[in-house]
Amino acid sequence: MTAAILPLWMMPHAASAGSLESKVPDTGGGVALACRVGQVLTYDYDSIFIDEAEVTANSGSNYGSATFTGEATATLTTLSATDASCTYAVNLTEVSVAERVRQEVVESAGERELEEMVGGTYYFTQAADGQITEIILEREELPEVSTFKRGVVNALNITLRGGETYEVIESDMSGTYHAHYGVERGREGITFERRRSTGDYIVGRDGRRVPDYMDLTHISNLNFDLANGLISQVSIDETVIIEEPEAADPPVSSDYRHETLSVRAAVNMNLVAVSYRQGGPTPGLSTFGDEMVRLPVTAPISVSRESLDNRETIALLISQLKANPKDLQLVNALARAVRTDDQGLSYLGAYLRQERPSGTLAGALASLLIHEGSAAAQGYLVEMILDPGVDHQTRARVVALSTLLDRPGAQYLDALKSLAADPSSAEWATATLALGAAADALRRTDEGRFDSIVESLQEQLELTEGTEDVLVLLRALGNAGHPGTLEIIPRYLSSEDVQVRLSAVAALRKVESDQVEELYLAHLPREGSASVKKAMQDVLAQRSEQGLTNRSAEVLGTLIDWSWSRTFGGNAASATTAASLLVEDEPYLVDLQASANAQVFGAGFNLAEVQLLTERVTDQDRRFRLFAGLANNAVNLVDIDDTETCEIQAEDTLWDHTINLPDISSPPIPIAGPLTLSFTVESSVVFELNFLREGDWCTANSHLQMGLAPSVRFDVDGYATLTLIIVRGGVGLDGTVVGIEFPIIADADMAFQDAPTVCFDVDADLTVADMEFYAWAQFNSILFGWRPNPRPHWTLFSFTLAAQSWDLYTKCGSNPGLHCIPNVAWWDGTSKDAVWDGANCLVASPPAGTVPLIANNGYYVQSVTTCPANMPWNGVGCTATQVYSEPGVGVQMVSNGGIPMLIFTRFNGFQEPVPPCPAGWTTLSYTPYYQRTCGAPASYPSGSYFLTSTSSYNYTLNLSGSANCPVAGILDPSGCRLGLAPAGTSAFFWTPNNSYYYQEQ
């Protein structure tokens, strides 16, 4: 639980110069504080920690973020005072910590439990120069608790006046690091820097030290900003770097990772001295020995708050806020000024009545009132909500922010009810949603009002028919989370409207009853919408994390599940932007969402939400939804929900031009009596530009083709005519004799299971004959002639001759949303598929018994050197030891154009002949009884070398061996190449899992 506060309080800060009294600036309205026995100071810690962490390893990186909120009160009581030092007792009370990930509370430390752990009395002594000389803790406390308390003391020990710069060297108890501190103070704030380094070793996961392998450096920069003499913000930048020396060998254990961790935390720490009291010596104080001495204060010390006159300060801060309404430091300073002046709220209320601020400034001041939360503060908030002179946007903003009230009062609730009473008003939706949130806030403190609000919302829902109003009321009931909603909300799970079903699912997320799980699990098998199924699964998972249930539902087949988030801000407010993409296989679903959420004084609020969703409804139909909403979806900017046929196959003519050629006709040929026969040939040249579309979005193998197709063709219509007075008919042959088309097609293949591609394709299609054989008939009218015209006909059969197609140009690219699409070219002409491991593309493992290496952006193993027979490899060359040894003979090595030579010299005064050359060597020159020069055998390659011993009795020959591949591969100067990484990627080898990878750019 203390981990949530570790970014500030658990760091072992150095002592500073100056006395403790300098920690509490003189605000002008109080009494200058000094070290006096019986004096009591109260410090309020109001903290929000927004942590972002990225761990980068050789195989990739992971990113995470979390938000911690904490509140605590520390009291310092002066127990004794001398000329040289003061001794203080410290108590922490009202401690609470909550952790949020994506604005959802995932861990909340109960105040009582945390207070019991850190709230015991402990003591420290501060010398006159400001140094902490002694910290007294309980021996039985856990180490992390002791560290926590020591961190609190040292945090209070930072000097806020004077321009001192100091350095302190610190060693921790284990001796694993040294720390260097430096502090520089300016008029606007303080910069506090700490550097820690492990030195020459690091402790591995197995507890052993790894000499000279890695260095760890931890840099912390703390920036204390001052506003009006008070600490307005503490920003922290922390970087942890684990560096590996270039010449270091990889560690033997696969547990080690080469990583860089960067952590950023923005912290708001309000240190407000609200009271002090003078008194006599405190009973129970005794000398400190080796053991812990408990010193309970027998008589409780009352704390009275002394009000300050901050009228001018409040006016000044408001005027500055008008120019910079988004400056959270000004908001914090104004909040402190209002709190420490009994008339502060009235000054602020007077300003709100007279000026009627709007926009961002109104939101900032409303946030201050919400954080104050008192009845008076809520009264001014209600005035802002009900003031007829306030514009609609400002009123909606204030109502939306007011959902963060912890204890909504009767006056505030009445204001919301008045706005929510008229469904035709502009603020109805926002006020209705806020009523639901207010009911949730009253769940534990005022059960009667909790029930009353929910009953009112349910009555409205039962009387409402419009879909949009139903959605608002369902969401409001979902904000409340009342068990009684199980009587009405389940009926909306059977609505024909998918959006209504989705809202009904979300409306039960907070209800504390197992009936919710039973309802979902019974409804899942017959639910036809994949998005509704997914919503049920998400709610079940959320309820399980919050301890509302331990049941879960069957998970859909996931093809892609991607998410991203980033948190900005600090101080008392922060904002988080997030996006996610989900692709399900069966039933097919694509859901893209983006959102922005705010956190003000520890409470979460949805600013905006956008969703683009498509899912299969039937084999032929697909649902499309585009939604954009603001302020907890109280304001809908766009909400399109439609179902369309997902199969596309169409061709439209954008332009055409026809050139008719002269007709060829024969004269009537008599057959019998009035029956005659004639032949006619009509021909034309046709130019066309067609727009082609073909696609199928109903499955996970969806694709779409779109393109233009210019064409030219020669059309012929030849027919025979039999005429008998008033009737004529015959047969004909109609079609394209020669035609050529050049379709230019863009083809998007979205087969997520395989390698999605987008192709650009240009073809040439030639048709020699595409003919239709038909019969026709007409009747002759005395008044109107042969009718109808043109001739009606009936197809007898059709045929196509000699159709040809040529691919003129094709260019395909991989879908940028997926990974590891390009394959790896292997040495033997084949290719290897890479596999995405969540960070990079895994290619293969090196063959057993080989030494992997990366060179030329390729995957290699070290080549091996072969030696002549009976000459083993010694790590330098091929060795033959003591090839020759004889007393009185010196051995010298020389080189002749890269060919080694041995020179044997007799040292005993020409008394004995020089021995012959070793077997296989050639005598190049010889002086009897003095010297013989021997040349290396021809089998020794150029560049071979050998070493003579320092003794004159023998030599050691080292020959260069020939490099070879230990496995099948391609030998080059870098080693034995197995494969090359795809163009545009970077090859690397990751030791922990002994594998080749490539990194996408």
C-alpha cells in the first residue's frame, strides 16, 4: 500500500540547511513560527501521482500508466528544545490511497488499515543548522514503513528560504549504491536533484552479483514550484538506466534483461500550516537509548484554526485566472487561499454573482467549489446552475463537473431535479445523468435519498418511449447502480435496438447482486450482436475485479486486441486519452474506440467518446455505427446506427461514345409467295469508361475492389429476316467481335488471419468474340408500321471465343496495422515466416552448437577454422609443438612474401653440422656448420605464421587454418550467413531466448 506514495515520500531525501521553521512561509496574516515546546503544526498532503513507465528491452518495449491519489494529514509536535536542536513527534492521520488504471479504481487502501500501519508516533531531532541528526523508529516496524516515515521527515526538511546550495553523499545499508544530492533554489521554486549509481556491480534476480556487467544509474529531479509563498506543485522526473558495457560478455543466466526504465510522475503536495499552539513541557519525554522509547502524550493537544485575511489574494488570483483559466497552479493557490480564510467562500461567491464567468474559467471555479464540498460551497454551485443569466454551455459544464461531489446536499439535489423535470430543456440529459451520479454518492450515507432518486428515474423510464430519452435514463440508472433497477432494466435487454441493449448491459454494472451474472449468462447464447456480447463480457470482468462477482463468460475469438493510452497533467487535475481496436473472428466484429477522461481532485469524469463499429448481422447484412459524445455522453454530436447490405457487385458507365459504321443489307429474296428472306449487318465502334465495384464485408476475409476500366470494342449485329405480309421474324448473331479493356483496380484484402494486402493492379483483357445467338419477331400495324421498335428478341445461346488477359502491372503492400508481414530470405533460396511476439518479429533459433552473431543486417553463426592433420586449433592458429629440438641450435622465424621460413643457426663454434630441415620443408640456403634456411611446405597457405620459443631448443608453429561454415550456409568475411533481414527492418539477436529477431521501423 505504501508503494502508491513512494514517488515522493519513500525517497531518502537529504537534509538541508536551515531550520524547520522555514518550511512554513510567512503568509502575512499569521505569526512567525519558531521551535517552541508544545507547538503543534498540521500539514495536509493532497496528492495525485500520474505515472507513465516504458520498459525497453532488446526485443522490444512495453508501456504502462497508472494514477494514484492519496490524502494524509501529518501533525508535528515540539517535545523539547535546546539551543542546539529541537525534537519533534510526528503523527500521520486520515491516510488514504487509491490506484486507478484507465480511470477505474483497481486498488483502494482503506483509511483505517493504512493509518494503523503508518500512523504510530515517531520522532526526529533537528539541529539548529537544519540537519536531521536523529530519527527514532520502532524496531519491530517493517523496513518499508520505516522508510516511509523517514521520507516524510526528510520531505518536510527541504529549505524554502535562503539561496543555499548543498551536496550530500549517501550510502544505503546494503552498500549497493552511492547517492549524490544537489539543491538549487530560485525565487520561483527549488530544483532538487538526486543521482544514485550501483558502481561496478548489480544484483541479479538470483541474489548473486554480476561483476563488471551492468551499471545502474537512478536520476531523480524534483521541482518545487512556489505560488504566493506556498508550495503549489511538486513535479518529479525519474530515470533509471541499466547500461551494459560494450566489451562485457552476455550474462550466463537468461533472467537478466538489458533495459531502460523511464518514469515520470506529476505530484501535487499541499503543505498548509493551519495552526500552532504554545504550551509547557510535554510529560513523558526521557532520554533516548538504544531501544525505542515510546513517548505518548498524556494530555491531548487541541488544534485551533486561525483564519487569515486573504481578500486581496483571492481577488488577485481570480484576475490572473481570467487571463489563464487553465493554469492549475493558480487554481490550487486560490483553493488554499479560500480554505485558510473563513470569508474566502463569500468572496468567491460575490465574484460569481457579479461577473458570471463562463467557459473554462467557470469550470475551474466550479471544480474548486466541488472540491471544497461544504454546504456553503454547494450553495454557490447551485447559484451557478440555476442562474438564468448563465449560458447553456456553461451550465452544462458545471452540471457535468458537479457529478464529482462526494456528499451532495439537499439544495444541490433539488437544483438537479428542477433541471431534470422538463425533458424538453437543453440541460435535461446532463442533469438526469448527474442525478444518477448523485444517487451513487449517497449510497452509503443517505439510503433514503438514494432510493428516492432511483425510484423517480425508474418512473420516468417506464413512461418514456423515445429511444434517445430511454438511452439517457438507462445511463443515469447505471450511474446509480441501485439493486432495485433489476426489476425494470432487464426488459430492455430484449429491445430490437442494439444501442438500447448496450445501454441496458452497462446500466447493471454497479448493482451488487448475483442476479446480474445469472441474467447475462442466460442472455448471452441468444444475443445476436457481437458488440452486446462483448459489452457483457467487459462488465463481467469489471465486476469480478471490483469483487462484485467471481463468474465470467466465454471469450470471443480475438484476432486483434490493441489499446493505447496516455495521461497528461498533474496537480489536482489530469486528463487521459485512450484508444482501442478490437477485431473478433466469429461473429465478425470490428470496434474502434477513442476517449478522453479527466480526473479532478481524485474523481473521474468522461470528457468525450468516439466509436466506429461494424459487425455482421446476417450473411448479407452488416451494421455500421458512428458515435461521438461529450460530457459522459450527455451531449451526442453524432450517432449513426444503420444496417446495410455488405455484398457489393456493380458496374456503372461514367462515359461512352459510339461511332456507327454504314449498315450492309441484302435485297429481299423471294422464298415462296409473299414469304421473303433478307440479311442485314449493323456495326459500330464503342468507347467506354466504366466504374467497377466488388466487395464483401460480411466475413473476416473481407475485401473491396474499386477501379476504372477504359475499353474499346467493335460490335456487330447480323440477322436474317423472314417476312410474311404483317409478320416478320428470324434469327441473329449479336455481340463484340473484337474488344480490349484496361481495368485499373485497387484491391484491399482484409483477411486478418493471414497477411492483409492492398494491391494496385493494371490488366489488359482481350475478347475475340463474345456473341449471342437469338430469335426475334415483329408485327406490322397498318397505322404504325412494324412495332415495337427496336426488335424484341429471345436469346437461344451465347458463347465467347479466345478470351485473353495480361497482367501489365501489380504492386502490393502490407497492411500497416499488422506485424511481421515480410518474410526472411534464407541462404538456400527459401524464406522463413516471422512471428510477432508482442514487441518484435521472431525469426528462428541458431543451430545447436553454433555461436550466433549479427552482421550486415543478417543472421550469422561464427565460422570455424580447420587445421592440417595432427595440428589442433589453439585459439590463435593450428599448432604443431616441438617440431624440431636440438641443443646448440637457435631457431628464428622470418617471412618471405608471406611464406614463413625457419633459420637454424649453430652456436657451438662450427663443431657440428647444422641439422636438416624438418620433414616436408625445403632447404633454401645452407652454410655448413653454421646456418640453414628452410622454407615452409607448399601446403601451408600464404599468410601462415609460427612462433618460436624463447629457448633455443624448440619452436611452436602456428599455421592459419581455413575458415568453414559449421552448418549449411554462405561463407563470407563476416562469418557463415544463414539469412538476411527484410529491407527496412533491423536484425538483432536476443540472448534470453536464444533467437534471431528483426525490428520493424
